[in-house]
Amino acid sequence: MTTVDLPLLPLGRGTDIASERGVDCPGDLPAASDPDLVARAQAAKAALGERVFVLGHHYQRDEVIQFADVTGDSFKLARDAAARPDAEFIVFCGVHFMAESADILTGPDQKVILPDLAAGCSMADMARIFQVEKTWDALTAAGIADSVVPVTYMNSSADIKAFCGRNGGVVCTSSNAETALEWAFDQKPDAKILFLPDQHLGRNTAVLKMGIPLDQCVVWNPLKPNGGLTAEELQNARMILWKGHCSVHGRFSPEVVDELRATIPDVQILVHPECQHEVVLKADLVGSTEFIIQTIEAAPAGSSWAIGTELNLVQRLAKAHPDKHITFLDKTVCYCSTMNRIDLPHFVWALESLVAGTVPNQITVDPETERWALTALERMLALPGRTHKD
Ligand code: SF4
């Protein structure tokens, strides 16, 4: 077995700022029990005025989302930030790869701040650049790299996006994955796609939207020599799926879908394409977070829904639509633990630091990485009939 350098840095410990892993929160963090936190956040935001623009991802806690100037998915938020060139500070209530994308898409004088640097993403962490470069070497040695086009999901680190930019590939979101795959297959004769880092989005798109046979979708395990694949499997593959997944969406199971169908009359199952293929096969509707929100908004009163996405969003939808029966597609409570790292104490600390003249937790992407990541993002923007949702 190949040994890899994957130090485990538990959340809140260690100092690997360049990675998606947990780091300390420097400075004085207010106590979560401080009764004045809401008032402090309001006062700090008011003091900063137009200088600050707060972005809130759909999976954020209510206590934070109430202060967001805009809410949305990761790509929409990065674009929203780019549309506010006058804002000196972009406070990103989301996770690390999203703040990197915002830094790439905003001006050089704008500062992107992540209130807690431990807010990473377990899926993005599953594809690290040295692993992907080793994989490319292995594909080259196998004689197939020339026909491979790398495609990465938005939920990946900036250096993985840059890898795709450098190697003729593209970024995709969960809304435009099919268009991105069509584009990628058109780039080379007999093209194969290396899809990073979410195997489920890659498989669900290839099989269910494009009709690619399941046996032509192979999984590349970076921890095994040659990805754990034979030369024949690689030759026959059209989709080489990175062995990564979302720890939240990967939890939903086909058994719970069956159980809910048996217990809730006329329930409709609505899931995100990061869910396992077996779950998506059993669902009524599949789509991005924006699609899920729009579907529930358009649903008739009295309809019943079981939703397979992050729990903060499902709870918020249930609260906003008391006329509809909305339930979570899992028996156990499961928030995205890294999204939940952004809490009111960290938010207050970040804003008050800005008021005091200190820029905390700035996320910066180095110019070379930014250049190539932007190349891959711009290829996505040029896709026909694109949508910007994940
Ligand atoms: S919900 Fe999944 S993909 Fe999104 S930030 Fe959390 S771990 Fe990453």
C-alpha cells in the first residue's frame, strides 16, 4: 500500500492554514453564553457599514444566517461577492473552499474572511493536490493521461481547481455537471473524465443524466497503487471517479427511503445529487440546494416531503413552510460539522476584529494557483446554458 502524508489535525487544533484542516482561532473568542452576542454582532456590522459584505451559505446556522446580506450556494455567493467590488471585507459564513473561490473571483484589494479557519469540508479534504498529481503520473504511466479530461466539483480546494485549469479541465456545480461532462467528452477523441472529488455527483450525473453504463464508471482510490484498478478497468472506463464523498449527504440510505414511503402517505423524496446512487435511484426528485428550495416553495400546501440534504437547511425550510409536511431523510441528526463551526461567537469575534482594525482569518489564494483556478472557472462560465448552483 502506498503511504501518504495525511496528518490528522482534529478540529480546533494544529496550524495547517494552507489546508482545509482545523486550526486554532486566534484572539479572544466571546463566550457562547454571552447574552449580548446578537447586539454585539449588530453593532459591529453597523459600525463597518458598506465596508463589509456578509455571505451566508444555505447550510449555516440560523444564529449566523440572520446577519447575512445574501444567502445562497457556494457559487452564487462567490458571484455575489464579485458583484460588490466596493466592499472592503467579505465575511464568508461557509467553509474554506468557498472562501477561496470568493478570493479568486473578487478584486485584489478585497479581503475574504472565514470566521473560523476550522470550517473546512471533509469532501474537499478527500482530494489533496499531491494525491491528484500522483494520480496523473499513474495515468500517464498507464498511457491514458492524454485522453483524460479532469473535471472538479466546485467543492474542492483552489489547488485542485488550478490542476484542472492547467490540464485542460473545468469546474462544475451540481446544477451544470451534465453540461460540464458533455463539454469534457467533446475535448478529446475517446475522452475519459477524471471526476474530482465527489464520486456520487460524478456517478449520478454520468449514469442517470448521460446514460453511461455503471460498469464504465470506476472508482480511483488514491490510497491504493494505480487507484486499485487494473489496466483493463482503466482502459474500459469513461468516468474515473475519485474516491471522495460528502460526509453529510453520504449518510442517507435507501432503507430509510423505503421506511418513509411505508409510513408517510404520498411522501415525495427530494435529494441532493451528492447522495449515494442507490438513494438517488429511489428518489422522486434530485437537484441542487437551490433546486430543493425552489421545489419546496412551489409545492402545494398539504404535500409531504422527505429531504436529503444538510439539516440546517431542512429545518429552515420546515419552519418557513408550516403548511407542508417536511421531514429529514435520516433517522439521526446530522449537521455538517464544519459548516457549524461558524457560530455567533466566531462571527462576533471576526466583525469586532475588523472594527478594531485587525483583519482576522484572511483567506488568500496564491497568484499562480488563482490564475489556473480562474481558467477552470472561466471555462465553466463559458459553458452553454449554464446555471450557477450547487
Ligand atoms: S455538506 Fe458536505 S460538501 Fe458541504 S461543506 Fe459539509 S462536508 Fe463539505
